[in-house]
Amino acid sequence: MSASPSERIAVVDVLRAFALFGIIVTHSAAGYLAGPPPAPDFMVFSGLDRFVSELENLLSFGKFFSIFAFLFGLSFAIQLESAKRKGNSFLGRFTWRLMLLLGIGFVHQLFYSGDILMIYAVLGLALIPLHLLGTRVLLVIALILVLNIPGLAMNLAGLNASPPGVEQQQAAAEAGKKFGEAIQRQYRIKSSGSLGELTHMNATESFTMKVGFQVFTGRLWITLGLFLLGLCAGRANLFRDTPGHRTFFSRLAVASGTVAALTSVAVLVHPVGFQLSSLTDVLVSFGFSVQQFSLATFYASMVTLLFWRAPTGLLSNLAPMGKMGLTTYLTQTVFGAFVFFGIGLGMMGKLGVAPSVALGIAFYVVQIFAARWWMRHFSMGPVEWLWRSLTYFQLQPLVRPGLGTA
């Protein structure tokens, strides 16, 4: 979701494009699998692959999605405030926009099981009642969710649970067997299956597994917490360039960078796994949540400060991509499906992590130039145009004035 053209804040567009860089790196590092790997060393064929994989997990995984989700909440706040100033109704139209986003996300889900648009559309509905709360209350709720305190509580409770009985162990073993079979089946279909197999699987089994991942990892409520943080930041107009806001982001960069460095060391010393059988495992898992949030905060703070220091510098080249962020996100899936899926070149599992990430970055660079060209000629991205036209039940102007045909 983005603000209307007349109310855009340039640094927000830059941040959105920056987030999309990390997203394509994360997706490419996993071969656009968007699910559990079929083997422990999936896509690791060399020492360089292993290094890039570990670096991506430390510096990229979860961090850029955090920025993307935060900006969703920020855009909601900007649009809500704009509607209030103009005396326009907003919440009804916002709900309709979310339903349209849900539809776009469903189509995307058919081709890519890692779609986040459907999750955003459903969680976005929670912003309607929650925006009525005071900013301090929202901030407390947001931090509890973003730091995955609910997940920490559940994991601690799990340590004190009674040992499973024989029947529970047998059920767990059977469930584990079925889960392993599902992993192999999904990998086969994604890497070499037909379009029909892919879309059917993504609409059923892969979707269910994704929802389970969202709940099991806490990503579901973490995303909602990020929406709420964005809402708070929008209320405070934090991304308007003022001396006070520069000071705020400078201090935030130092604080978040320090926390990110400390938690990164902890994660490196004790890698995070899905089996949390000890208090150390639980605390390190919690530390990884803190690491993701603090590093994402550091990234966003530094990009904001660097852009404000040189608004027409190198980072300004990212703004056009940020203005058409939804189109960019979806075309990254086109890239991933073409390179890695069986319906394309079928390189999933055949290409190592390092060359896969390199290809993703190369495509991102192409997207930068494509977005700059597009936004010189058009007022919004093609998917944004479709979304906006359906929102208002009227075709919106697309070609910039003076560029249309005679």
C-alpha cells in the first residue's frame, strides 16, 4: 500500500525499494522455494554457497520483510490523516482496498506459495479498530508483538509441559512422517511439476503450511506489531525531515545497531533451530527475534539519514521503484518462477546459493532502471493502477500529462 502521489514522502519510497532488495535476496537464496528445504544442505554446493547462505540468514532473513510491513502501517496512517484533513470517508474504502489486495494476493499465491499480500490484507483489517487506541497503548502492544513476547511465553510454557505419552509420541511421529512427505512432494512439484500441479498445491497444501509457519514462528503477530509501529510513526510524522527527527534517527541507529551487534553474536555462537528443547534454545530463539527487529530498525534508520543527507544522491534512484512497490514485488516472483520453477528453467536445487543471489541482485538492478523509465512516462505502476482503478470503480489516469498520443 502506498500514499497518494500528491502526499508522497520521498524517503518512504526509498525505504520500500530498499526493503524489496532484501526480499529478492532472501527469496533467491532459497531458490524461491518458500518452504522447508528437502535436504539440510539445499543449494549449498561450495564453501562460497555456505558463506552466502549464512550471511543471508544473519543479515537479510526476516529483516527486510519487517521494513516492508512497517511501511504498510505507515501508509495507512498517512492516508487516514489525509482523509481526515479533507473530510473524506476512508475506512470503508480502505476495507475494500484490502479485499482487492486479498484477491491480488490469492492469484499471486497460486504461483508462489510465499505470498505475503493475503497475510497483509487479513491483518490490515485489524488496523481499523486498533487505530482508535492511543499512540502509547499502540506502541506497547506493537513492541510486545514485534519482539515475539507471545512466542517466548509459549516456548517457555512448552519447557514445563508434561512429557508426551506413548500415544502422543506415536501421533507426533506420524505427523512428522506426513510432514516430511509433504516437503518432498512440494519440492518435486515446484522444481519440475506442471503449472496445474503448482497452482493446485499452492492453493491447498502449501497455503496451509504457510499459515502454520506464520503461527509457529510468530511471524503472524510480529507482522501486525510492525503495522502498528508504522501507524505510530505515521502519527508522529517521523519521516518528515526535521532537525529533531534527524536527531531521533541518529540515536535510534546507535541503539538498534548496538542491540543488533550483540544479538548477532549470540545467534552466531548458538544458531537458532526449530527444536527448542532447553532454556538456552528458547532464549536464543527470542534473541533472534530481537536481532531481526533491531537490525531492521538499524537499516531503516541509516537509509533515512543517508537519504536526508543527500536527497538527490545515489539513494534517490530507488524512489521510482518504491512508488511501484507492489508491481516490483510481483515481478520479482515472475523472475523467481522463470529461473527456479519447473514451469520455467527449473534451476531449483541445481543452482547454488551464491549464483542464485547474484542473479537476484542483477534482476533487482534491472528493476531499478525499468522503474525509472516507467515512472518517467506513467503516474503509477501497472498493478497499482489496476488496484486504484478497482478501488474507485473508475479507470485512473496512467500516462503522465503531455506524454499521451495525439
